[in-house]
Amino acid sequence: MSHPGTAREQPSEKAPMSDNLAAPAPPPSAVDGKTSPEEDALVRKLDWRLMPMLWFMYWFNYLDRNAITVARLDGLEKELGLSSTQYQTCVAILFVGYICAQIPSNMLITRLRPSYYMAGGMALWSIISVLTAVTHDYKGMILTRFFLGIAEAPFYPGALYLVSMFYTKDEIATRMSILFTANICGTAFAGLLAIGVFEMSGVAGISGWRWLFILFGIVSFIFAVASAWVLPDEPYNTRWLTEDERRLAVSRMETDTTELKANTSTWRGLLDALKDVRLWVLIFMQHLHLAASGYKNFFPSIVETLGFSRNITLALTCPPYLIAGGFCIIWAWSSGRYNERVWHITVAKAIAVVGFVLACATLNTGARYFAMCTFATGVYACNSIIMGWVSSTCGQNRELKSISMGIVNCIATIAAVYTPYLWPSSDAPRFVTAMATNAGFSISSAILAWVLKWMLIRENRRLSLSPNDDGRRYVY
């Protein structure tokens, strides 16, 4: 296991991240790789102010997005007269809208106030979620899902951008994994919440699945209003930080950045990002990772093949995600603790491959449910590590950081457009094609992690030979 030099060895003399707040020289702790009591207090404050709001926003993001997967078990397809292929298209079309808005959204977030921008996006997707309840045919569902994707596009890359603006390389993977558990819990608890909501079927003459979209949308809207007051914009102007805490927040992020560059125009940042070969390796690594996780849009249908009743099926969708969420945090903490990425990705992908192979190799109920827990755990363990790697490798200024994350998330999400077609109902219960391709996607993603490691070893060698070497290195 390699341990490249950490990014907090000495202050940068390059352009600061903000022109609005001059940062003093970092405390000695930032130079020797240790944290001071002041920095510990700042991180705790960020953990209690920033992370909870982002977590709940992301939770509702996935509740609203994935409501369609549990609504299917309450007769959505039958009531709207959808074929299996039309349902798959309704799932996939959201990501077309999501992809179209992704990169423009992250180009805007560095020019607008992230707090208002992300809150506005959440309010919009909440309204669209409620409107989904009034659709009565295939065309209506296609339109609402497409615009839901556009409205949801700013959130996830925007949340990653905010986290990367406040947390250092050795902190970010754990925080991103905590954030990502909102995705996992949103998927897990959608089924449990649906059990109760579906009992409202017939109230006011409305189907249970329609009530699901209505209630999820209303509660999301309330959180959207609150988020506008809680979310920060930049380290130098966060209203709930003191002046000294703002200066420390700016200083430690400057010191943490390898090859720090001055902020540029948005278009210059886009061009610089697109020319970075390392970014393209990360793009395809994340794309293959998300392709392997395409099962999540059909997980209730996969669990349904075990042969249990609707309510038991919905309840059984929860434990695999809870197990995956716990492992995700532990795995990301380990990655940050040992400053290591490649082996953590490789081992997690190996676990996922075992699960995918087992799921299509047997029809034994217990073994197949164990396989579902296994592949969910292996797949979800990687996401925060890969996205944290994007931030630390391609985040030399705020434009590069924001746009790089937007590009990675945008192109990677294309996987969600085609993977639904790997899960036709006719392939149940083994879903051999989907399980086999997911295993292949996982192996390929791990191989790209090793390719990037080789590239970063060469980059670090170049930095060590530079006359301006400041001791900071890329992590792998």
C-alpha cells in the first residue's frame, strides 16, 4: 500500500481561492500534517451545520427520484397502461434531462450563490414530484420524469462541490460517503415508507402510488425552503462561521491543494478540464461504476422474484442498503485514514462481482438474498472514494473543481440511460444478462483505477523534479 505525501506540508504561494478574504499563513499544524484544536473545532462545526442539511436534501432527492420503482409494485404500470419497455423508458428518461442540465448547472454554481441555487432546484423538483401524481398516461409520465431530471441535476454535483470547498483530501472521502448514505437510505426506506402510504389508496379517490408522489414532494418542498438559510456559499462568506473560522477555512483549503491555480473564467475552466487526460480516466471509471449500480432502479423488482408478498418485498429492500451504507462509511474512512484509493476500489469491486455471479448462479432464496446484500455492499463502497479522487486530482481552483465534478457526474450518468434496458421482466428471476454485464462493469472500473495510479505516480515524479517543488503530491 502506497502512502504518497499528504497535501498539507507547507503553504502555497500561488493565488488564493478567494479574492474577498486574504488568508494568513496556515498554523504550524497545517504544515506538519497534524490538525490544531482550532481546525478540529472548525471541522466539527462543519460536520454539524453543513453535512446534516446536505444529507437530508440528498435523501429527499432519491426518495422523489426512486418513488417510481416502488410505485410499480402498487399498480402504476397497470393504471397508466404501460408495457415493460415503456416503464423502462420512464425510468431512463429522467437521466436524459439530468445529463442535459448537469454541466451547465455546475458552470453556473461558481457564479451564483450555491445556497439559493440548490434550494431553488430542490423546490422545483418537489413541485414536479407532486405533479407526477396527476399523470394519466405514458406521455405524461415521460414529460414529468424528463423535467424531474432537469430539476434534480444541480443537486448532487453541487453538494459534492460544497463538500470539496470545505474539507481537505484526508477528510473528504469520509464526508462524501456519509453524504452518499443518504442515497442509500433514500433507496432503502422508500419501500418501508411506501408500505404505509399505499394504505391510503382510495383516500380522496386517489391511488396509493399517487399519494406517494404527493407526500414525498410536499415534505421535500419544506426542506427546500429551510436549506436556503442553512447552506453556505464559500468558506470566506459563510454566515455561521466567525471571521477567524472563515480565514482558517480558506487557509487550510489553499494549503491542501496540489498545484493550486488562480481562479479563471468558467469557460477557461471547462477547456482546462476537458484537456486533462486524468479526468477522462476518472470519467470512465465512474461511468462503469454507475453502470454496475444500474440494478438500484429495479431492486424492488429483483427482490420480488424471491416470491414474497408486496409488503414483505418492500420491507426486504431495506436491509441490503443499510448494510451497504454502514460498510460505505467504514470503507471511505479507511481510504482517508490510509490515504489510499486503488486497493479500496479493487477490493470493493471484487465483493460486488462475487455478489453478481452468485445472484444469477442460484435460485435458492437465502443465497440470492445474501447475493443482493453482497453486490449492493461492494458497489456502494466505491462511489465516494472515486468522487473524492476527482476533487483531489482535478481541483486546482474552484472552476476546475466544480466543472470536473459536473463533467464526471454528467458523462457517468449516461449509464443510467441504457442500463434499464438490461432488466426486462422476461429475464426474471436470474437476470443473467444484467448480472453478467454488471460484473464486467465492476472489473473494468477497477482496472481503470490502476491505470490512474500509474499516471499519478508519473505526475508525482515530475513534481519531485520541479525546481518549485513544495512537497505536495497527488494521492492514489
